[in-house]
Amino acid sequence: MAEDTVADIKRKSMTIIVTKGSLDWGYPPFILATTAAALDYEVTLFFTFYGLALLKKKLDPKFTVLGNAAMEMPMFGTHIAMPNFMAMIPGVDAIAGSMMKKMIKDKGVASLEELREAAVLSDVRMIACQMTLDLFEYKKEDLIDDIELGGAATYFDIASRSHINMFM
Amino acid sequence: MAEDTVADIKRKSMTIIVTKGSLDWGYPPFILATTAAALDYEVTLFFTFYGLALLKKKLDPKFTVLGNAAMEMPMFGTHIAMPNFMAMIPGVDAIAGSMMKKMIKDKGVASLEELREAAVLSDVRMIACQMTLDLFEYKKEDLIDDIELGGAATYFDIASRSHINMFM
Amino acid sequence: MAEDTVADIKRKSMTIIVTKGSLDWGYPPFILATTAAALDYEVTLFFTFYGLALLKKKLDPKFTVLGNAAMEMPMFGTHIAMPNFMAMIPGVDAIAGSMMKKMIKDKGVASLEELREAAVLSDVRMIACQMTLDLFEYKKEDLIDDIELGGAATYFDIASRSHINMFM
């Protein structure tokens, strides 16, 4: 159909509302955004809530094994699920965090900083939620330069015209 | 194109599957729903799983700092990340909960109850998942009046015709 | 309109990116996928991150009450919210897990294994993320047979043509 042909040649587009900012949950938005950009999608990330932490100049996402009941780490040649009470020992979270960073590095997967930089270089549009900024008392200068400030209206304007919209 | 023009004048629409019911994760669905409604979207919220708790007449969402590794509270002029083990001290969760409520109030952000009421007044359609209701032994009279009961088939019927569909 | 008629007779389609693999969060993707399939949707599940655990032959999802501040279990004729510190007592998570399994069984809701089998029988297309497989050192033979391996490009190809796309 003529209209299908027209739709097909329109550039594909995706938006993601990013609400989580921990070391593990910081990966999915940047991985999906950079992959989509590589596939020539127009990509917009809208950072709000805890996700705003991913835009800080000094990126220091915390990793927690709490509440990730499905997490298993390859260790000693097998998979070991971390029991919740282990996370209660001060220091265990920090160890799990650096283990995950090492594991990711050994496998040739990019760090969160590298992925964010790749997103900037791929022209992924990154919008920081003004309301969250005010609520959590972040300052614009705490965040990286390659972003804009915006509100929900900006988001809806883009999302209503996009092929794929996600909330993570 | 003629078909684009027709599509553009059709009313925009959004659905959200709401699966979480804690104090913090209760905000995103109501904020997005009321904002979309203000932008004249047709909005449907489908409450299921733990999200059903947000429809209770007596709204008493719990707040937990556990598993929110990215959470930082502005305190003493800086941002303090709550270490997981602090949450283990009985009472700390309650304190963090009321701090967040106060923080939200000081900033002029609406309470969860106010946002829910705004959603009702904005004609946001709210559907409680019948299966979850049965599973968690909630009674219809425990929930606010301005809702309907429905199942996944109802949800899919609406979502397949909507511009933006989300799962939170 | 002619183009609407054409669109309406096209088969509806849905994709879900499945990133969580715990006992409770394993339910939503399989419930939505099998329901959509029953409504004649073309359904694709893309398992990545912690969600990959849901494809293991030996399905042993853990249940944790941590971080689920909204969770309330019907007990003694009322709803009891589990305080976080209870989860710290070794064994409590296991008890809550088997309670939830029993609760689900008593209500006539299918087990996770039954739902996964139903998804296979309903021709739900299940794709395991190759990158996650490598990162978490899973082997293809650890996973059930009825799946394919794929990457983000495969996912985007399907999602950009689908009516409903979700991330859970």
C-alpha cells in the first residue's frame, strides 16, 4: 500500500522514560538507546525520578544485590545466587558492584560511562526532567552538558509520534 | 498525506499497566496520567499485581529504601545515599517515608491522594484487574468508587488502539 | 477509511522485553503473553538481563519480600504487610515463596512452569538475548528447547512493526 511505503521510509523512532539509576538498571536504557541509534532510530531518553542520577557528571551508581532475587553471579565455575542476608554485611554490596564491573569488563562489554558517551556521540537526545531536578535538589551544573531540561509535555509530544515507547 | 491528517486529528491515547504500589512507585503512573489528561489524551490505567494497592480507599503506601540503590535524599545541604543496612533498623523506613512526604510537600508537589483524585476528576479511566482482586482477596468495597473491574481482554482492546502503552 | 480497514484486518502484535526473573515478576510477562496469544496476537518475548533465568530448564525462581513495600499477603483473614526486617531472618523468603505458590495454587492460577508451557504451545516466540547469555555464562543447553537466540537488532525489527511494546 502507498501509505505503508510512506510509513516505511519515515525514520523509526523510540523514546525511553528512565526512572532507575543503579549500576545494573542503568545499563538497559543506554544499551537499547545506542543499539537503536546504530540502527538509525531517532532516540529520546527522558530521565526522571531515580534515573536522573545517570546524568550526573561524576557517575557513581550504586549496586545492590537486594531485591534482585533472580541475580546469580558466575563464580567458581557455577552460578551462585546471593542470599539477601549477605547484602546486610556492610561492604558486600560494594564487592558485588566491583565484581559486576569486572565481569562486564572481562566480557568486553562497555562501562556505563562508555555507553553514556556513546549515546551522546550517537545523537541520542537526552532530556532531564525539570520537576525531578527541583524535587531532588540537583543543579544543572551537576549534570553532563549534552542534555536539555524539559517536562512531561515535551516527552508526550515526542512519544506520541514514536514507534516504540518504553518505561524503565 | 490525507491519512496522516486524519490520524493527527484523532484524539491521542495512552494506557499504563500499573504493577507497583509503594509510595515512590505510586507517583509515576498518576503523574503521567494526569499530565496526559491535561494534554487532552484519553488515558486508561490498568491496576494489577501490587499496583492494586493504589486503589484502596485508605491509601497507606509503604516506602522502602531497600533496593533503591540510586536513591539519594537531599540532607544537610548535600545528597546522602541511604546504605542498605540502615533500612534494617526498624523505624528507618517509616522515617524515610515521612521525609519523602515532607520533601514532596515542601516542593509543592501533590500527595499521592491528591494525584489520584486529580486523575478521577480528569476522567482518567481506571480499571482494577479482577484476577488480582481475587488472588489477593481484596473486596470491591475496599477500593475507591471511581473504578471499573476488568480483565486482560479489556486491556488489550484499549491498548491495541492507543498511541502510547506502558508497563510500570 | 480504507487504510483503517486494512490496518484492522492485520494481525495485532505485541513484544515484551523481559528483564526480571523472580517468582513474582516472572508472572506478568507469561500472563500477558498467553492472554494476548489467546486473543490471536502475534507475541514475541525477548529475554535479557535477569529475565534470562525464566528460560532455564530447571525453573527455580527465588521469591523475595525485600523491596516490595506494597506487598501484602492475605493471612488470618486480613492483609499483613511484611516488614523489611522480617526478610532478614534466613528462611523467611523461602516461606513467603512457598506461601505465594500455595496461594496461587489455591486460587486456580497456573504455576510459572505451566504458564511457560502454555506460552510455548500458543506459539509465543521466545528469544534469549545472546549478549546476556555470554555475560552471565549461561549455556544454550541450560535453557528450554523452544527458544531462539538473538540480539537487539532482531528485537527492534519486530518491535518497530508491533502494536504494543513493553519493557518489564
